[in-house]
Amino acid sequence: MNRRIPRIVMLCGDGTSSRFLYNALATEAEILAVVIERKPSPRAMIRHRVRRLGWPTVIGQLAFIVFNRLLARLQRRRFDELILRYGLQATPPPPGITHQVDSVNTAAVRRLLRKLDPDAVVVNGTRILSRAVIDCIQRPFINTHAGITPRYRGVHGGYWALVHDDIENCGVTVHLVDAGVDTGGVLYQQRIRIEDSDGFNTYPLHQLAAGIPLMKQALRDVLDGSLVSHDGVAPSGQWYHPTLGQYLRYRFSRSVK
Amino acid sequence: MNTGAFTISIDFELYWGVRDTRSLDAYRDHLDGVAQAIPRMLDLFEQHRIHATWATVGFLFCHDRDAALSAAPSARPGYENGALCPYRYLERSADLEERYHFAPRLVELVAATPGQEVASHTFSHYYCREAGQTAATFSADLAAATRIAAAQGLVLRSLVFPRNQWNPDYLAVLAEHGFAAYRGNEHGWLYAATDHGGQNALRRMGRLLDSYVNLSGHHTYTLESCAGSLPLNFPASRFLRPCNPRLTWLEGLRLHRIRRAMRHAARRREVFHLWWHPHNFGVDTDRNMRFLERVIEEFEHLRRVEGMRSLGMAELADALAAE
């Protein structure tokens, strides 16, 4: 007997990891639509961060972003090696199922979800979903988060775990989405193994590669009606981009690349 | 198109491309190296699954002078500048050195390599903007080019105008002969198509500088912007200038200029169209090949990360038709 495969919609950021995830899931799910959220303008991003974190931190983060261009170049060979090792494919989804939007929190996206009524919605790299979107269909929204939640919510969870010498919790989480920042119930978590040649730009590849099988399992659970969430690893904490000063300090004091 | 595209076109012309401007003795070294450079390029392309369009002068399909003269059209261009006429040169040169004028084995090698498109650089390295020639003689030239390719079982679908002298009045002639695509020039004054007299020192200096420093932009474009009636124009983005021994200290800048444009195209889902001549690799072949390898390494990275594709010119036309 042929096993039914899950019908899903993906809500994604416009980045490489979204394409990797799409291609990995395309073999095991019927992907009805891929909604790609355009990157917010840098000015809007900076304003938002200044409100939350203040100018000194944001200037440090911007300095790190510039510095990371060089770092990414140095880590590129390893990056390419991991893409090959994990068989990640960057082919974009077909234009026929791709929808470019300015924000996933729009009425058009809600209408699309209601119309397609998928078994589940896979989320990757978007802004925080509004309650209106999450509630527009009675289906699970599932996110792959690059960090062990709720201890490493936010961004660069793998990096921050290494900074805190918390190797046991350097990993990836597949969780249900609620209206908070990575606060939804945990479905699966997996630790990753970092090698000497890894660095800031390659930790997320290990996390994505480890998260893909977990996401596939979660989607199978959706069909089986066995999706169960549980609490993750406490205490809860939200993490942001490192500043250049933080990165350099931890690079030399704790050897985290 | 939902991915960026990396397009390569190569103007394969041997001595026909420089005949009126350089003596054979002065350019012999460059042409001697072509027989080594092309197989190395093809090996690299096959290894990295690179698709390229080889715009080949029709004479190169021939084995010798007699075959070239018998394949030539009866209506020939009457250039006011007689030095441009290849037929007069052919008829007056009873002892042509074949390896500088004909290359049927290399054409076969290109055609036999996966992903390579044999295209046209006209039959006689025809100059579409020079005084004295007409649309009728251009049509006769293309007929000769398609005939000689057909004799090898090849269908020509793309064309590069020699010296980039593309002429909007002749596009209908291209369509009549079944061409789906041609390579136009980069946009802007530096790269405007002109006759020989229009290529002044200022333009040449500007182009040289532009290959190291971004003066004129990346010249990438969306596939959709090329839509229209056949033949479709897929303009060049950048000429892969050969390594200059006097400017080796600037090679990093030259590579950086190309890489930046490739990334720009990949991230914006645009086309980056790189072109060169095989004889540009004829001297300093090792250094030029290393440079090309680094360009292709960048493409490999962009293929892995951005899903960028390698497409020849006819494949670009097919991709546009499929949308």
C-alpha cells in the first residue's frame, strides 16, 4: 500500500537555507506552495535593532557583519565541502509554486493557506509569524531552529552554545511555531558535532543537515496523528548577532571561530 | 528565470579574427597555443559541467584553402577597405598554413564534448558595420555558414557578430537563417558597436580600466528583459581579458571584478555572460587557465549556494521560451 505523503506549504526567508530545505523535503512531501519573504530593508532592520538593543550594540553588530564577509570567504572551502557532504541542493523551487511577498504576515498569505489547506506549514528564516497567520488554519506550523530551545532562542544558537562551552546543547530544534521568538513546543532536538575546520558560517549547515531528518519525521508524525511537543532545554534565553568586539573576544579567549 | 545563469561564449576564429590588423608572424605564438588551450578548456568544462557556446568562423570547418573557396558564397562583401576581404586573401595565398586558418578537428572536439554548443561567428568573419557590404551579402555569408555546419550534422542556433559589430538592420536576416540568439554588446558608450574607425584610444583605455575597476556596472540582466521576437539578444557582460605580464600585480582586481558581477547575477537571478577568444589563451596558457579555473570555482560555489546554472546562448533562448 502506498503511504500518503504530507501536503505542505513552506513559508521561507529569501536565503540559501530555504532552498536547501525545499529540495530536501521535495522528495518526501507534496509542496503545494513556497512563499518567499523578501529581505526587509537594511534601514528598517537597523531601526528595529536600535530600539531593542541600543546604538552601541547595533554598531558593533554592523561591524561584525562587515568583518564576517572576510570570515565567510576564509570559511568558504569548508562551507562548500559540507554542502557536498550533506548532499544539499540549492535549486530554487519551480516558479509555478513560488510566491514572493514583502511579509508573510499579510492577508494574501492567509488566503493562500486557507485555499491550499495543507497538512502542515514548514517555516524557515522568516520574521516572527503573527497570531492571525498561525490561527488562519488549524494545522501545525513547524520551524527548524538553529539552536537548542528555549536555551538558545534567536539567532546563531550553535555559536552561542560554543561560546558558553555548552557543547551538549550545540544543536538544532524542530518545534511548533507560536507568536513568540522560538518559544513553541519542542518536537525534536539533535546535537551536532563540530570539527576544527568549522566556524561561524558553517555551524548553521551542520544544524540544517541535522534538522532535515527531524523535520521529515515531524511531517510523518503529522500524518500519523502522533505529533507531540514537549519542553526543551531550560533556562530560556534569546540571543542576537554577536558584535565585532564579542566575536574577537571569544575567538581569542575561548577559541570559538 | 528563477536562478541566475552563467553564460560563456567563445569567439573561435584563429587568424581570421586578426588578419587585417596583425601579421601572421607577429601573432603566430598566440595561434600556436590554441590547439593546446581548447582541449584544456573543454576538459575543464566537462569536469565542472560548464555549458559554453563556441561561435565558430565557418572557414574553420574546412580542411584547406580549396575546401574554403568551394564552400564560399558567390555573393561576397565588397568592403571599401579591401584589406577586410578574406576571399581576396584566400585567393592570393596559395600556400596558407592550415593550422592558423582551419581547424575541423577542433570543431569536432568541441561538438563531441557534452554541453558545448557549436554556434556561428559568420562564415568569413563578416564585418556588419563596414562600408561596402550589404544585407544581401551578409545573408549569403550566413547561408554558407549554416551549410557547412549542416554538412557536419550541426545546426547553428546562436551567432556572435565579428568585432561585436552587431547591426540592428541585419537581425531579420539572422531570423531568416534560423538563428534564435545573438550576443549584443555591453551597454554604454565604452562598448558601443562601431566600425573600426570608431574604436578610438579613449574607448580602449576605458575598457581596459573597466576590467579592473567597476566603471560601467556589472552588465548583468534578467532573462525576461531579453524577451521579444527572434533572434534574442543576450548581451555580453564582460570580456575575459588575457593575463597581461605587465599587470600581473592587478590580477586580483581583475578576478574580483568578475566574481563580484557573478555574485550580483546569482543573487538577483540574472545572467552573467562572459566571453573570450581561444587565442587569448594561446600564450601564458597555464596562467590563463588558472585564472579561468578560479572563475569556475566561483561559479561552482554559486551553483551550490544560489542554484546558479551554466547555460549556453541557445539554452538561454530555450529557457525564455519555456517561461
